[in-house]
Amino acid sequence: MIYFWDFTEVLNQCTGDGDSNDGFVTIKNIERELICPACKELFTHPLILPCQHSICHKCVKELLLTLDDSFNDVGSDNSNQSSPRLRLPSPSMDKIDRINRPGWKRNSLTPRTTVFPCPGCEHDVDLGERGINGLFRNFTLETIVERYRQAARAATAIMCDLCKPPPQESTKSCMDCSASYCNECFKIHHPWGTIKAQHEYVGPTTNFRPKILMCPEHETERINMYCELCRRPVCHLCKLGGNHANHRVTTMSSAYKTLKEKLSKDIDYLIGKESQVKSQISELNLLMKETECNGERAKEEAITHFEKLFEILEERKSSVLKAIDSSKKLRLDKFQTQMEEYQGLLENNGLVGYAQEVLKETDQSCFVQTAKQLHLRIQKATESLKSFRPAAQTSFEDYVVNTSKQTELLGELSFFSSGIDVPEINEEQSKVYNNALINWHHPEKDKADSYVLEYRKINREDEMSWNEIEVCGTSKIIQDLENSSTYAFRVRAYKGSICSPCSRELILHTPPAPAFALMGSGGIQLEEPITAKYLEYQEDM
């Protein structure tokens, strides 16, 4: 919760009084308090949830309607991510008052779902049977928002609600009529001597709050007590026979006095600690700058290490490719020589043509002198035809780069000074069926604060992403695994903000779907699978 020092000072700064620089910071802090956590806009008719956080009326209704549609899965348009989110118009004051009136009943448009996560604390809140009707409007917050809007928009006037076009600027607002009037319209609608002349009127405003706060559970009863257990106002019927019968309650005046004293003390304490807060803010700014510098330095060092690895890989890549190119050239040269020799055996080419010309020699001495060597060559070529053998191998199996070890090492690449040993998954104590029980061991001296168990289904076609589960102990049951599938599991430890490298992966196979077994009576019974209860028993052991 962000506290602000003086709202009056802020209003003065909003209208131009005071120092502009300090005013900007204070206004920013106030806006953070006046912004709905759901719509991220200034509150409009805020309601107080059971967790004591406030949220706009329209936002509560939108959340309930959205959850109700999701629960009932109405139509394909609602499940389509591209379809626009359901947005309801801001409810009017008359509509809210009509909903809070006695005898009002929920119609078909009223959300049936009453449980939803609070946008402020993300805890589930249950509105109960009455739903939105059981929530209090936060009139105090509504008033502050209105005052803030008026201060921030000092030049924007509130117009008369009863004037004929064009409307005149209003001069006062009637709290009983919930409307704003100019001087002429106010005289017309509040004539002297009538009951309306006794209405309460204030300066121009758009925030109309009831004079008496009524109980949302019992609409005709005034709020006059405060439940200390539920921390909410109640009426005497709530205490006598309602949901607060056994709760400790106090009078509204006593609760008002007590809470006001506590709030005043807290504000005085904060004001007294203003210099300390400013000093701590300065320290935090320095720590943020130091963190920024250290983070950039760590990134630069990591980039340097990876660039060294890249250089080594490039050198090895160049060397390997050069060796492959040399072997390829040598083999191609041998094939080329062998091919030229075979081409010479063809008619009118090379050796055959030369032998045919030698046969034309008529001089016996000259013929014998040349034919002897030629016969040896032809005889050698003939033998090569009978037993053809390529001059080189086409396979490069000896030049396949084995990177399995290096890939494993790179996969385990982590920070050198992590200070946490890698946890080890216990294969003997880890079991799997349609549920998986994964146990791991971690040295006692390196006891971690928490662990993250990762698992994924191994698919040959596509590489599945890892699913993560945060675990406080050293075992975890993973449910709803697919039958006849292969899963990989690994775990890493966390100690503060430091993370250990991942453990070695454990590969487990889920069995096929449960088989049918014949019973003695002739019926059929499913064989009992390993259920989650059995695995929980194993986990406790």
C-alpha cells in the first residue's frame, strides 16, 4: 500500500499551488491508490471485496460474466481467442440503487459464478449467494476519487442536469435528488415552502452518496456495528441470526474511534519517518544503478566467453572442412584417372585406336618391337574389365563429426560460481504409470530453498516444450500422463536467487492403457492401475 502525506497539499498542487516537481511525484503516488487493479483506470463506483481490496462495479460484473461464460463454454465465439472481450457499459447510479433495493431479484443476465481471483491480491474470493449485492460500496474511496478528479480537472465544469440544451454550469448539487443544478433550475425544482426545500445540497459534484449506509444482507436495516473477525460493518440482524452470529462485534462509534486512532498513528509514524524513507529511496536508487551496471558487465563477460567458444568452433569448423575438401579432391583425381583409362579402351579412342594402328605395321621387326609393350597394356586393361574396382571410396563415414559429448557439455553450460550442487534424480525410487512419482537427492550441505521439476513428452516429430512445477520437497507426483508415451524428467535447485544446473534427464515410459482381465464369475474387470493414492503412499515412505 502506498501512503501519501497530505491530501490537501496534493489538491493545492493539482490546481497549481506549491512546487511543481514535488507535486508531480505526489500526484503520481495518489493515482496509484485510486486506480482499479482490473481496468487500470480511476475507480468508478468501487466495491469492497471480502479480501478488503476495492474494484469497480463494472469490473466485478465483467469478471463474473467472463468466468461464467468460460465455465459453461457457451459457443465457439466465446472460446475463440480472436473474439473481442465482453465489455459492459458503466452502470448508472439508478441501476446500482435498483439492484440494492429490497425485493430485487437476479435475472438471467446476472452472473451465476460467485468465485473469482481478486485482481489486487490474486486470491480467490467468494461473494456468496448474494453475489455483487452483498458487497459494500466504498463511499470514502469514491469521494476521494471525485475530489481528485475535480482537482485534476479544475477547468472542467459540472453542467446542470435539468437545463434545456445548451446546459448551464451548475452551482450546487442536491444529495437527496442525486443531481446537479444551476441557480435557476434549483429554484424551480426546490421551491420554498416544500419538502424539497429542506434537501441537503453541496457544491457541484458527481459523487452522490446515501446519507445512511444500509446493510446489503438486510436492505431495510442500518449499519450500526462492526465485525472484528470479518472486518466489515454489519447490522443487528447479522449479529442476531446471520452469518456473524458467533463473531466478535463492536459498536460503530467504537470501531470508528479505534480505526481512526490507528490510522492517525500510522500516518504520524510515516510522516516522522519521511527522512528515513527518502534516505532508503536514495539507497534503492543506488542499488538499482549498481544492479544495472553489474548486470551489463555480466552480460559483456558472458558474450566474451561465448565469442571465444564461437572462435574455437569456427577454427575447428574450418579445419574439418579443409580435411574433407582435401580428401574429396584426392578421390576425385583418382576417379578421373581411372575414367580416362577406361575411356581409352573404347574404339577410336586412346589405347584401342593406337593398337589398331600398330596392327597395320607390315615390318615384322618393327611390329614385334612395339606390340610387346602394347600387348601388356591391353592385357592389363582386359584384367581390369574382368574385376572392376573403383580407385577410391565414395563414403565419408570416417569424416563424420561426433559432437554428442560436446553437445551434452554445452547443454549443461551454467554459471561457474553458482554455489549449488546439481540434484540427482533417484531412478530406483521414481515410478511411473498414468501418474509419475519422481524422487531426487540433494546434499544436505547444499540444502536448497526450493526445486523446479521439469518434464516433457518425447516426440520424434516435434520437440515438446518443458513443463515446470515448483516443489518445496524432494519428490513430486505428476498426474494425467498419456499412456504408451515416453517422458523426460529433470530437476534444478534454487537457493535464494541462485539456480543450479539441471540434473541429468531421467527417461521413463508409461505403459499401455489398462488391460482387461477375466473374473471368476465370467465378468470383465479392469486391472487396477497405479493410482495417485498409491504414489502418495510411496512418496510418504
